Amino acid sequence: MRRLRPLWFGIAAFALLVVMWEVYRRWIGEWLDTRREVGSVLGFKLLPRSSELAMPAVGDMLDEFGKPEVRGSGTSVFEAVLAATFRSFTLALAALALGSLVGIGVAVLMARFKVVQRGLMPYLVISQTIPLIALAPLTVTWGGEITIFGFEWEKWTSAVVLGAFLSFFPIAVGALRGFNSPAASSIELMDSYAASWFQTWRKLRLPAALPYLTPAMRLAGSAAVFGVVVSEISVGLTDGVGYLILSYLQEGTSRPAKVFTAVMGTVVLGLLMAALVAAGDRYFSRNRPKEGIA
Amino acid sequence: MSELAVQATGVGKVFNAGRPNQVDALTDVDLTVAPGEFVSLIGPSGCGKSTLLRLIADLLDTTTGELRVNGKAPRQARLDQDYGMAFQQAGLFEWRSVSKNIELPLELKGWDKAKRRARAQEMLELVKLPDRGDAMPWQLSGGQQQRIAIARALAAHPPLLLMDEPFGALDEMTREHMQAELLRICGETGTTVVFVTHSIPEAVYLSDRVVVMSPGPGRITHIVDVGLGRHRDDDTRETDGFYDKITEVREALRGSRVAGARGIEDR
């Protein structure tokens, strides 16, 4: 099965990572710890020492999944991580949806009106230089003050908006390039049919933009995940997997392997999003020639 | 059908008027095309033949003079879809099946699905690709794609077909075959054609009249009446009359090139 090849490579790469982790923590890291002079150049330690606290065994991490989340609690770590990951996934999906909507909307306006493109583009670029951490607390203060159509602004709204804020940019840029990609003769053809601007957009520019939207969606998907996970921590949204990392980290000395369960949750979250985008691409480009723009 | 398909009186087109990069693309063009006639525009690059085609199509506005298409202002003719258009690149939409590509102009006119389907099939039969309706454009050869582009241009049964070097990207054999096919299609449908080309034999083989143009500024220098009759086939290409007309067009082009050499570099 040729199509499954990337999957096998992915699994092999993951296995290699586990092996390297184990080899380092078991032998190299501890050995370095006993021999201070090795691995140092001009007195700087280049290779990190490791300990049980910094690099817990992979087996211990897996064991953690089965343990109760807190002593005496009925929910296991696995259930807690799963629930938090699912929660973050729905938020990231909402962020991606909102980001796509805004990104495509902005791109349509920019493609339609050259003035908008010239005026708006610098602000779009600037918007992406604002650190998310700086924006997050600001959006939280909107809570309780902003009500849109009877809809209350809550902490999860902040996470979604911040995820969307990161993801709309690649979509806006990709969509704009795509909308402007048709050949001049194709545009003339639509003009010769006396097609309206909207008809030309719907029948020509939008489908022509699809190959440009695929890589944009891939970037936007990971941006949405990143935005949501980071803003969970900044806005104090306690039920997502980002916040779970922070709270498990509090037990770094007593249960050092526990935090890695939440980290794995974010990895799964990222993979889920990538798989979803890939599936969407496969569906929408099913009738397209196989070679397209990369 | 008593209206002239195209009637140009003193038509001129100036790009970037009043600016340093002003270009006189066309000056003082007088041309009439009768219904059912096949007229080719030929000339070196920059002679304004594509500009003239785009003026007729209302993709550009005339600067001076009067232009009527099917007895109407070009804008009205475009709004009424009185003409179909085909370009050098077939320009089929790769995300649409062959049938859906042919249906595009009908969709824009708001035809219902059953009517569109029937017409697309009729057009597929006209261009002799009746079974390729469900194929995707990339599965077709260059010549087949160009046939579909012609089918698309004629789908709404416009009385006038405007073609901008439609066979320019095809190999010689396919090209001659497509020329014969185009004559057959136009004969069957009674379509008027204005055809832009670089090729002298192509212009002579296809046309009732060949309009020879020259650059700097773009204008019509000669109009050659071909007069080889309506019925033309591969044997036509080997008759003396065919060669005589090729020579006549070539000399008209050469004459215009000498005349056009004033003030511009000619390569």
C-alpha cells in the first residue's frame, strides 16, 4: 500500500525518538553527570545532564495514564487528558473556522478593491508581529463588558478569538494569491459572458484559489492549535490541554512523568488538526490533476 | 440577419492617452463583416489585431470612431452574448468536467440543468467528442481541449465567433485538422467568424477575406479577397489558387512592413 507509506515513516520516526530518549536518559545523561569534564567546551556544558526529574522514562509516562489524576480521584489521567484534548480541539476547530471566515472575507475584499489591498495589507502584516501573550490579558478584560447579539464573552471566547487571530493571516494571504491566480484570458472569458464580479469570483476565482488554500490551511491549522493552547494558559482557561500542562507541571517533583501525558495530548491535538486539513484537501481536490502547485 | 455582424467606421484606440507611454494601438479602422462571413486579421506583433478583436468583444473601449456589433453598441452585444470567444490557451477550467465547461456560459445565462445538459451534448457531437463529456480537461489532448473551447464559445448559439490565435499552440498536423473542423462547424452553424492569426496559410485556408494590418500606428493596409469558394478540404491546400493567395497576402504584409518601418525598429 503506497498510500500508507508516510504513516509507516511517521511510526518509525516516533519509535526512533523513543529509543533516542531512552538511550540518552539511561546512559549518556547520567554518565555525563558523574564526569563533569566530559562534554564541556571551554567550561560550558554543551550536552545536558539528565536526571529522573528532567527526563522521565517513557514507560513511566505511559504508566501515568492509568493512575488517578489526583490521589483518591475516580478519573484517571488518561480520561483527564482525553477530555482536555477534546476540549482544546473543539476550540481550535472553532478558531480555524472563524479564522478561515475572516481570512477569506478579507481576501475577497482585497481582491475586489485594490484600494483595500493597499491600505489593509500593512496592518495585516503588523498584526502578526503583536505577541499573543500581550493580547491575551486584554481580551479577557472584554469578558462581561462585551455582549454580541446576547452572546456573553467568556474565557473560551478569548482562546478562540486569539487562535483565529493567528490563523486568519496565512489564509488571507493564500486566498488573495489564489483569487488573483487565474490567467488574464480566463478573466476575459468571464467578461465576455458579461458575468458579474461575484459570478466571476464564484465560478473562476474561488475554485482557482483552492490549490493555494491547501498549504494556507495547513499553516492556519497549526496556528489555531498553537493560539488556543497558549491562550488557555494566558487567559486561565482551566479545562483545556494547554492549562493541563501548566497544572501538571506543579507536580514536577512528585510525579515528573505526569506532565508528559499532557504534552502528548497536545501532540495528538496537532496531528488531529493536520489529518483533518489533509482529509479536507483530499476531498476538495479529488477531481484535480495530481500535479499542482506545491 | 440583415444586420452587419461587425461595422467599424474610423475606429481608433489609444492606450495611456496624454501620458509619456502613450501608444496608438489602432487608427482609423474601417471594416465591415457580413453575416456568415469568415474574416481573418493578420499582421506582425503590435499591429493591433488583438486590440481590434477586443474592441469588438467590448473587452476594451474605443477611443474614437464608431463600432457596431450585430447592429448594436458593443456593450449591448456583449450583454446579449451575441458572440462567443476562444483564445490561444483553451482555458478550460480544470475543476470542471468537459460538459460542465461547455455549460459555463449557459449557467451564467441562468439556463436550467436539463436544458444545459442537452445543449452540452449537442455541442460535444458538433465537435465530434460525444463520449468525453464526463472526462476532466487534463485527460484531453491539446487539440481536443481546443475543440471543447470552441464548443463552449458556441454553446449559447451566438451568431458571431471571435478567435484569438486559437490554434497557435497546436502542432502543425493537429492545426490543419482543426482548421478543417472549424470550417465544417461554421458551415453547419452559419456562424460569422473574426479570426486573429500569425499564420498566412491558416488565414488563406479559412477566410473569405484576409485583413492585413501593420504596426506603428496599428491600421489596416490591405484586404485580400480569397475567393476559393465555400468548400475547402485538404486538396485546397495544394491548388494554385491557394498559393497565389498566400503570395498575395505575403506581399501585402511585406509592403506594409516597409511602410511600417518608418520610425520603428522592425525585427
